[in-house]
Amino acid sequence: MSTSPIIGIIGGSGLYNINGLSDMRWQRVDSPFGQTSDEFLFGQLNGQQLVFLPRHGRGHKIPPSELNYRANIDALKRAGVTEIISLSACGSFKEELEPGTFVIVDQFIDRTFARKKSFFETGMVAHVGFGHPVCSRLGKVLEECAKALNIKTVRGGTYLAMEGPQFSTLAESKLYKSWGCDVIGMTNMPEAKLAREAEICYATVAMVTDFDCWHPNHEHVTVDAIIKILLGNADNASSLVKHVVPKLSDRIEICSEGCHRALENALITSPEARDPKILAKLDAVAGRLL
């Protein structure tokens, strides 16, 4: 793989465009895993190549369970992306993580059940390590830039990924809070898992919009309430991207955290048992090893 960084930005609820880019163009990138959520926005930010994807499509057309996560990540890989910064709205399980706070997540609990979660399937099996599911190198830069912008930010936290699209029941909210989860959302899984399989660095910024429904002194989450907070969060997210992206341009070697070599020692299917049709689909994700 090229060691020159190309930064991918996946924008969640409220973030459907990136302003201030030069050489901008919207372009569809094809994937053997199906159609992506939208065209990609290609451009440059202070000389750094950037590829932006609105996760739900412009206009927020696609619900979480129907997103083609595999196509999105595969196509970003085909576009040359080496690092992904994910931005997404979330609910909070902690009093101190009030709406407007950005949480640079470092762990996940995956409670989704209706999504394709791996590029690998019958005919080509792989098991990647996922004990540390995000790139701490990216997380460090995100934290430094957010604090420089005076955005209330917490480094570290566990993101509970729920299926949705309905919000939690009170019983679920209390359960997840008792587990020690920090935030809850609907989109970071299997996105982070697929980024690891694709050997792309991945970090996520969970932007708090509400207290889910556990808090006795706050109303249960509603779309109207979320939208009010999203407007401010989207402005901060855009500012954060503009500060972070140029600081990632000086990487000249592969990621020191091992993200760019995640598939080494992960492939288990013997060469003679591998399905050529599956291998053909994996040309971008795993081509360097197949």
C-alpha cells in the first residue's frame, strides 16, 4: 500500500458536506459489495488529499440498519484512503458527558444483529485482532486539535452500538449504563470492524446530542431535540476536521499502531480451498496478501 496519507471522513447525522476544500468533485466509486451511501466528495485541504462520505447519504436517506457498510469501506479503500475519521451523533450514559461533548471513543460493545460484519465469508475466512478497535495515533491528534479549538472533549470511552432505528427502552438504557458504557449510537459497528479488516486506520468522534432515556431529570431522546444540538455539533465537527486533516499529512511510514498490517497472520483458509469468486471481491481489501 502507499504510505502517503489519504484521509477519509465519514460524516454522520448533521454532517453531509465539508466546506473549504479545493479541487472538489463528487464522484461515485464502484464496489463489488454493492452501492455506497452516496457519491464521495474528493478534494484537498491545505494540500492534503481528502475523501468525504456522508454516511446516510445527502439528505439523510438511509437508516442505520440499511447502510451498506461493506461497500462504503471497500470503496474508500479503492479510493486510496489510508486513515478514516468517523463522526457520529450519540446518546450519553454519563452525567458529565452532556450534550455538545465530543467523546473520542476507544472501545465498543456491538449489539447490532442485522448487518454484514465482515468482508470474509465462506470460501475465504480471516480473523483480525480487535482488542484495541481504534487507532490511538489518530485519537491523540483528534484530542489535541479538539482541545485547541476549545471543544469540550473526553478521550476514551465505550460506545454501545445498537441496531435501531428505534431509540432504547428505559430498561435497555439502564442496562447499558450499568455495564459502564459511556455513549450509545447506531452506526459505528460494523464500520470499525470493516476498517480494521481493510487495514485502514480508524478513529471515531462520538458527538453527544442527548442522555438517551435513563436520566430522570431530562426528557427522553427525540429527533427534534437531537437536531437542535446537531447544528452546533456539526459546526464544531467541521472545524475539527479542518484542523486535524493537515496534521495527518506528515506520516511517511505505515501506521505505528499496526492498522496497515492488520491482516497479517489473519487469513486462515488454505490456498487450495479459497473460492476465486470471493477472492475477486477482496482485491482491494486484501489484495496485497492474496
